[in-house]
Amino acid sequence: MTTVSAETKKTGGARVAVQRFGSFLSGMIMPNIPALIAWGIVTALFIDVGPFPNEGLASIVGPMIHYLLPILIAMQGGRMIYETRGAVVGAIATMGVIAGSDWLVLQFNATLPEGAAELNPVHMFIGAMIMGPLGAYAIKALDGLWEGKIKSGFEMLVNMFSAGIGGFLLALAGFYWLAPVINALMDVMGTAVRWLIETNLLPLTSVIIEPAKVFFLNNAINHGVLTPLGIADAAENGKSILFLLEANPGPGLGVLLAFTVFGTGVARATAPGAILIQFLGGIHEVYFPYVLMKPALLLAVVAGGATGVGTNMVFDAGLRAPAAPGSIFAVMLQTASDSYVGVILSVIFSAGVTFAVASAILLSSRKRDLLATEDGFSAAVAKTAANKGKSSSHLANLSAAAQVPAQKITNVIFACDAGMGSSAMGASVLRKKIIGAGIEGVTVTNKAVASLPGNADLVITQQQLTDRARAKEPQAVHVSVDSFMNAPEYDDVVELIRESEAQSSGSNPEGTTDTQDASAGGVATDTRVRSEAQILTRSQVRIHAGSATQDEALTEAAEILGAAGAVTGEYLSAMKEREATVSTYMGNELAIPHGTNDAKSAIKASALSVTRYDGGVDWSGEKVTFVIGIAGVGDEHLEILSKIAELFSDDAEVARLKQASTEEELLQLLSAVNAS
């Protein structure tokens, strides 16, 4: 386990907490953006002031914004906590908040004198983001009270009534207690925003929003405040400027253009490609390393952001719904019919102002940068990835582009938490790509992070383990991947090896050979494995027509390995601990759960379990069809795993495995991995 100083925890704890909270809010909102887009299209086309007024179709607008969208958000929030059961209870609870809010508005309007402006309904997006997860947590805790205590045959009865009664009680709590609080909160926030607009101070929000974006703290602001307020504003006025406070791609474009013209080194070389990803693709995070490389550039993005907000205020411009991702295409799609001039100018002006300020900053230090012996861009990319707190293929690609070592890369190591399976499969896939590219003299092995020897040229890990690997191998190039199976970064690594070969004398570093110490997790070319009968048998292969939860799939994998005499009962806990640290999702619908490095004592023999779930498994947000459990003594299972990696890296082979109608047929298809 990585040791973290108390000072580090103190300085990073608040930021990480905000990041996690913002990511959770984003996780509820982002999957439902298509529904917001659909609502925006219906609103734009069919209301009485639209190009195709249609009273019947316009009647969809109100129910969608008032009921459908909050309930979808609540269900997503509940699903993130407790899958379908949490989603259902969260939706029930949210209906209580919606009804309670409507009742309060109705009572208030009834007291108004005749002819007075009535209070509009409050759309319960914030209520949904509270009650969805709360309902899921409540039913999960309730289920835990009698888990394993229900008599056989009564499980469905108890499950149905507990969820129904729990949802009913939460709906009552939402109606009487939460609805008044949310109505008052929305009133306060709405008043604050109107005051900022009326006093022409709204551009000052860029002082908070632009730096927050760079440090990945913006989700809490954007999805917790701006999106709910913007939706309420758009429902009343047909558009909202609030959707453009964070989504404007102009500041990022301005920074990248400045680096393209006045930058130095790798930052200048990568900036044009980053423009395509940021401005057209809407992935704003690719410009964050450029800002972090020179923190003074925060002044540029703040100035550009404020300029964009001010321009939209002058032209009374806004979007009909959130623009996600923040691509210029998404922004234009959601632009209100009377706002195209303002929105387009806001992007142009914000990019121009950012470019001007950023150029001045870059020119002021350009001579010093040209004379510098080290390029700070790689460190800025790493810092950005650390700020994000999770993997990103776009940042990984920038990182790979930024690191072309002077020495030839001959020793590549895949590192995972235990060195047992994930890294072995990734090493096999990359080794095949390197051989296919005609590159010779490169050794690709795998190890546990704790066993890294300190002499690697390039280390590949999952994002969560990169910092630990970097501490063990500070001299190596480090590449982070989302999954070890067919990661797009592998092609970048192959190209990186080619470039290092071209830039070096071609001599191999001392101590690099084609074989590695197997006990340390390396994949040696002369690895010996036990027979198929000992590693994988018919009783260890299963096919299920339905789906399963991740916990159920882990439990079944552990049970199969236990029945084969390969592990003790403690191994399941180690497998769950492994998932809590780093996901074992490999890509291509495959997960290979196994224990942590500390779980070696729970392994009695090497074995594999193979389970196919035709209905799929939600594996930490990824769809998995095949779950291959691993228990390995020494390196007995590694050659089989490397061949499984080759098998699952071929889409045609995966399709054949999915079409196998019996366990016997599936075992026969898998038995090819044991061929010598």
C-alpha cells in the first residue's frame, strides 16, 4: 500500500472529496443528456413560438421536464448505489418530492390576489439528485438487516413489500420535509443568479468556474447548481445563459492556439491535435495540462471565460438545454433560435481574448523555455491525470506523446496489483502487437506493482496504480490504460518503441533478457504449465441465460474455484478487495477477477473458472459477458492467461465464444489456449 503523508492528505482531501461528489452528480446527469436533448428538440419545434407550432405535441414538454427527467435522474442515482432495486425505490421517493413541491406552489398561488403573477412549478432536479441515492442507500441498509434470515420461499414476498413500504415512507418524507427545503433553496439560488445578471456581475463566475474546470472540480458546480437552475430558466424562457458558463469551448481553444503558435517542445507539437479533440470532440480535459504547465495561464482562461459570458449577456443569448460534451457541434445544436449570433460571437471573442493573454504569457517566458533542458509538459499531463482521479485515454495519449526517451526501450513491464492475471493478459496482447510490427529485442513481462525491479524502460498500469508504479520505477516511461485488453494506447506504445529505437544506438540495457524470474510475476518464454485437467475442467465452465450483479458473479467465481479445491473461503473477500482498488475489467466483455497480492495464502492450487452471462454483468459501469476467475500458485496459470488474452483480443473469436450453446462446446473453444 502506498504511504501518503498527513500533509498530502490534508491538502488533497478537500479537493478529492469535491471531485468525487461532482463525479457522482455527473454520473446521474450525463447518461440522461439524450433525454434533455429530446426535450430541447420538442420544445424548439412545437411550442407556440416555434417553427412548427403543434398544441398536441407541445403537451409533451411539460410532463417531460417536470416528471420524466427528474425520475430518470433519480433512477440513475439509485442504480449507481444499489442497481435496479435502488433505482425503483429512488424513483418512488422522488415522486413524493415532486408532488410535495407542486402542492406547496398550488397553496401559495391560491393565496395570491386576482391577476397577480403566479409562482411557476419547481422542477425537482436537485430533489431527484438527493432522493434517488438516498432511497437506494435506505433500501440497501434495510435489506442488510435480514440478509440470510428469510425462510426459503419467502424471499420475493419480503423483497417486494420491503421495497414498496420503504419507497412509500420515503415518498412521505419527501412530500412533507424535503420539498419545502428544495423549493426554498431553488428560490434563493434563482434570486442570486438574477441579481448577478441584473447587476452585470455574471461574468465574475468565470473566476470560479474556469480554474475549477482545470482541477476537475467543476462537476459539483455545473451539475449541482447550473444545470438545475438552467433547466428551470429554459423551461420558463425557452433558453438559459447558465448552460454556457461552463460549456463554452472558446477558452480552451484560445489556450491551444497560443501553444500552437508560441509554444515550445512537445506542448507545441501536440497542441494542434488537441484542438481537434477539444473544440470539435468536446473533451475539454485535453487542454488542462497546457494550463497547469504554466499556472499563469489561469488568467487567460478566466479572462476568456468572462468575455464569453459578457458577450452572451449583451446579446441575450442562451442554450435550450445543456451542451454535453462541450463540443462546438453540441453547443450549436442546443443554441436557441434567436441566439446564434450571440453564441457564435461568445465563442470567437472568448477564444480571441484567451489567445491574446496566453500568447503574452508564453512570449514572456519563451526564451527561457527554449533554453530549458527539460520539457515540463509530461509532468503537467501527469498532474492533470492525478487531478482527475481516474483514467483517461486522451490524457494517456498526450502522456505517451510527451515521453520519447533517449534510450532504446527494450524492457517493458505490465504491472497490476497482484501480478496474477490482468497484467499477464495485457503483456500477451502487447507482445503480439510488437511481434506483428516486426520489432525485435523487446522483452514484455508482467509483475505485481510491489515487485517492480527498478530497471524497466516502460511501465504500463491502470490509472489507479500509476503513482505507485512511478515511485518504484522513477526512471521509466509510464503509460496508463483503461483496460489491459485491446487498449488504444498499445498502438502508441508500439510507435513509442519505434521512436526510441530510432533515437538510440540500439544497444540493450544490461540485465535485460528474454526470461524473467517467474516467482516475481514475469512471463518467461519457457514457462511451464500444468495440464488442462488441473487448470480448467468441465465443472469449472458455466453458461447462464440471464444477468447477474458484480457481487453475484464474484461469489460464483469464488465458489467454482473453491469447489475445485483451489482456494479457501477467504479468497472471495480478497477478490472484492481487489475490485475496490482496481477494476479487473479487461475490455471485449471480459473480466478476470482475482485476489490481491496479500491473498496468496488463500490459494491452494492453480485453477480457472469460466462463466458466461448472456444477460450481461454491470462491472463497475462496463458490460461484461465472460467472467474468468483466477487462482494461481507461482506462474502455473500465466501461459493459459496469455493465450486467453490473444483469444479475447480477436473480436471474431469472442463472437464464437458467445455463440457456444453448451458448456462442453465453450470448453472446447477455450481448450485451444492450452495448446503448446
